[in-house]
Amino acid sequence: MSHALASIFAPGFFSNAEVEVAATVGAAVAIVAGAVGVFTVMRGQSFAGEALGDIATTGGSGAHLVAVGPLWGFATAAVAAAAVMEMIGIQRPRGRDVATGVVLGAGLGLAALFLYLDTNTTGATFVILFGSPFAITSSTIPLVVVFGALSLGLVLAIFRPLLLCSISPEAAAARGIPVRVVGGLYLLALAIAVALAAVTIGTILSTALLVGPAATALRLTRSPGRAILAAGAIGIAATWLGILMAYDSYYWPPVHQGWPVSFFVVTLIFLGYLLSGLARGRENRAAARIAAREPALERSIG
């Protein structure tokens, strides 16, 4: 047994302080991303999540320039972008797409400038774009918890109206629900979740952690509450396995270089989504076979 475990866990894995911090932050972020991501998929706003992640590049690179923690930069840029998108107008899907595209273009222009100025900072560009949970310090954990609690708190506070607005905005408006206010609060929760995902696996890939586990969970269950729980569990599993594989990869060829955590996390999420599609397909085929047999069964009984 010890030999088998040694082949899976590289020496020093469980005693490594960086691994402990990465696993703690990764789990917290996965839970938040799962809850917000379910509504992101239901509302068809994956593009908005991607745009906020890309715009967070501006905040992260700006934070490096002024020697501030990257999470502050990610959060500031994402929340500011969400506010501008809301002011431009997101009442209709077409309006959301236009507002998202306009803000995305402006944000990426600033990001290009800041990244250019950041070229003298060793590894800054890679950390911003692709993340490095092993580089997160323990002092960041309280901030992650606060931001995560704020995002989850917003989702819980507006859960029922947000669910109805996500399924049918027209029905929500007919019941007197302030659709735009609910949408704005959700967008704020989304911006914070994107910032947290960005500090874990980078701004370029943050949407994968936000959308992938949620889309997989919604394939496996039709209940939004269960989907949120499943998305969180899937995100944690992908993050922890990604951390383990990235740690072990230090001993893979080329030796003592290691592979990025974000690569493993995104790959595992993608594989999970594909497998959930196969499982859903088998269920649909089984249901179709049962439905096809029912008329013959009824005739035999009759």
C-alpha cells in the first residue's frame, strides 16, 4: 500500500505548505464558481463570464505595476467592468452581448498596455494569464474567504428571483420581480467569482472553472440546488487532482520543470464534461427504449 501511494503522491506532497494553501484556496474558489456558474449556464451568459475574465487581465497587470496583490486587481477590474456592462444595458440578450463586447474591447486595450509595461516583472504575465496556485500566499486566504462569502451571499439572497429570471425573465417581470436589479446583483456575484477563478488558474482560463463544472452538473441533474452542489464537488475534484498532477509533474520529463496546474485543471474539467455527455446519452437511449416498449406492453396487458 505504501508503495502504491508513493507512486501517486510525490515526496513531500502532504507536508508542503504551498500545496496546503493551493488546495484550500482551490476548494473555496471551486465552491463559489460552482454556485455562480450554474446560473451563468442557465442564463446563457458564458460570454459575459469570459469577457470579465479577460478584462480581469487589466486589473491583474495593473496590480503588478503598483505592487498590489493580484486578487485586488482582478476583483476591481471585473466589478468595474460588470458595472459598466450594467449601465450600458443588459435587459435583452442582444443588449447583453453588445455591452459585453464593447467593454471587452476597451478592457483588452488597457490590458495590452499594462502587460507590455509588466514585461520587466519576472513571470508576471504567465501568472496573470494562466495562474499559479502554488504562488498564492497564506495571507491571501482570508481575502479569498471574504470575497467568496460575498459572492455566495449574493446568490443565496436572490436565489428564488434569480432562478425565475434565469428561466423566464418575462414571467419574472409579470410577477413584479425587478429583473434588472436581480441581473445586476448576479453580475456582481459573477465578477467576484471570475476574479477568484483568475487568481487560481489565470484570467484566460477562468471561465473553464466557472462554466465547465456547472455545465457538467446540469447534464447530470435537473435540480438547480443539486446542480450547485455537484458543480462544487466537480470543481474541487478537478482542482485537487490538478494540484496533485502538477506537483508530481516536477518529476516527469523534462525533470525539475513541472507542468502548470491550470493545464491539468482545465483538461480534467473538459474530460468530465465529455463523460457526462456520454452518461446522459446512455440515459436518453434507455428512456427511449422504455418508451418504445410501453405501447407493446399495454397491448399485451389489454
